[in-house]
Amino acid sequence: MSLSVIVLAAGQGTRMKSDLPKVLHPISGQPMLYYVIEAAKTLSDDITVILFHQAKRIETAVRARFSDVKFKIQDHARYPGTGGAVMNIETMHDKVLVLNGDMPLVTSESLEPLILCDADIVMSVFDLDNPSGYGRVVIENGEVMAIVEEKDCTKEQKKIKTVNAGVYLFKKEVLDRYLPLLSNDNAQAEYYLTDIVKMAREDGLHIKPVWVDETSFKGVNSRYDLANAEELMQDRIKEKWMRNGVTMHLPSTIYIDSRAVFEGDCTLDNGVTIHGETIITHSHIRSHTVVEDADIKNSTCGPMARIRPGSIIEDSHIGNFVEVKKSHLKRVKAGHLSYLGDATIDEGTNIGAGTITCNYDGIGKHKTFIGKNVFIGSDTQLVAPVKIEDDVIIAAGSTVTEDIQKGSLAISRTPQKIVENFFYKYFSKKSVK
């Protein structure tokens, strides 16, 4: 498509009250700016992101994900404002779409009506039941006649419910013509894109309004807005996956990262949290389990389990209060109350309650290798680095510090001692006192 896109991301975002640039605040696992760029990339091969505040930090974050995006630093000292941001931008195509970097809910589908509209300028608008605080868009005979700030509205204009959604499509020749004519002779001493609309109207150019969905064009200016956008994004993500066959019990209690992927017949119980680039295939994630950047196949996890980054779990059962970190488990049962970190555990192995892989010695992390058909009794500590070969039994309460050969029984515990009648002697002395 013959379309260039300019993304405005130069603002300071003071209302966020944060050292993190506004457009890098995450929504469902990704900076909000990523969503805008993703939408733009489905429409254009020529995308320029306008930066100023913490420009290097934002550029570094964007380049980590998008290699073919261009950047331009706004000359904020001389040309502040939305109009100033668009000045001196070299675009490849005859139409230029101007987006805002703080609109994470915008999609390529929601932008298509603007792109398909034939006019010198296309404006996105929506209607509000209560437009108080917004500038009004005056429309006559299908053309935008004016954008009037609320303080300047007449009594009749205040009754208008149509407001500016903040996204524009310009013919390149219109920008080339009017950007040099912009003035900052206003209360804020800034250059505004809306002034181009005014000048174009005065010259008789065609300015068409396109009504858009308010939700998709919602901007984020505060932590409150961020939370609202997160909820809307979560609704989208969960609807998408449920329509693709994922069962969710009480979906309003579930959190799913936008990067997560589900394949096959999956079920998520209430309270489940899925973070990062997790892939879940034909599995059941039970109540209040947290999964982070893991790969789970044909398995059950939880309730109340934690699967941490780097874990691969195949054909296994991970029970309640089991934590797995950077480990590969294949056909393993770990029913409850265990920590399995930096481990490789092969098929047929049973992990008893209270088993811990002691993978950290205070300086570095070490590996634990457990073979096939190993039975590990409860309350066992495996001090890494250690290798347990196939067909091994480890007695409950053992601390394993050396490799164990195939077919062996390992026991590491102090002998049990019984002192007869000690209970009565002990409490008899206590009662005398």
C-alpha cells in the first residue's frame, strides 16, 4: 500500500509520574508503543517514529523489536507541538498517516476506514455522550468545517458531541504545503496539526471525517488510563484465544501476556497468570498457577504452581506448590511442595514432596541431571552439580552430594534413636516446676 506512517512519541508524559517514558509503559507484557508500530507495519513499509524526551532509551527499546523503523528527533526547542513534530520528515509515499504512540489499542483494522477514504485530509472522530473538556468537530455536508476548542465554543457548538480522535491521514502535498505556514502564535506557543486543518478548510480543500471506535483510539495519559487500557487489551487477548479453542474458567480472573501462544486443546482455570513468550500446547493450567516464558506440552500444572523462565515441561504432572526454574521435565510427576531448578529430569521419574535441587552455592548455579524411572523420596535435597542415573531409588530425608549409579538405592540420614518413656519423664519434670 502506498502509505507512510508517522508515529508521535516525543512527549514527556508528565501525568504518568514516572521516570519510564510514557510510550514504554507495558500493557499485557509489551511497551504500549509496540502495539502502535505493529498496527502500522501491517499497513506500511515506511514508518518514522518521532522522539524527543528520553529519545535514546525509546529508540533502543524499539530497535530491539523492530529493525526497519526510522527515527527522527523533534526540534522541540524551536518547533514544539504536534505540528512541529511532523516538520521536515522525509516520507516515501503520497499518503501520510499520523498516529500517536500512546494509543496501544489501535489496530490495522480500525485504521483501514481512514486509509480508504479519499480526501485531502481525513480526520478520525467519535461521538461522546458527554464531550465536556474536548474540542468539538464541526461537520457540514460530510465535510469538516472546523475544530473548535471548548473554551471557544458558542452555545450551539457546545451541543456538538463529535470530538477529535487525534489520528489524521494527509496527502503528502498537503503537508508539504501547509507545514511551513504553521505558526506558534497561541497560548502554548506550540505548532499544531489542527491548524493545518483550519488552513486547508479556508483554501477549500476536502477534509473528511471518519467515525471510529472510541475504545480503539483511546489514549493513555495516566496510570489510571494505563490500567483501563490493560483491561481492554486483556479482554481482546482472551476473546481471541477462547475463539481459537482455549477454555477459560472465570476469564476475568486470568491474565495472559500478549506474546503467549496456545496450541491445541488447552484449559486455564481461574486465577492463572501467563507471562512472556510462553507456549502452551494441549495442557491444563490449574488455579492460581503462574507461568513465565516457558514451554508446556501435554501436561498439567498446578494448582498454585510456578513455572519460571526457561522451563520445558512435556507429558508431565506438576502439582500444587511446585516451582520449576530453567528445567526440562519429560514424563515426570512432581506432586507437591518441591523446587526443581536448573535440572534435567527424564521420563518415568517421581519427585517426592519437599524435594529440592540445591542449584546455587552462593557464587554460581549448577545443574542436576536425573535419569529415567528414578524414585525420589520426600524431603530430599540434591546438591548440584550431581547426576542421578536411571532406575535409582533415593530414600526419604536424604541429602545427595555425589553421583548415583544406575540401579542403586541411596540413603543419607542419621540413625533413628528411641529413648523409652522419655515423654513422661520430660513432662513430669516440667509439671514439677
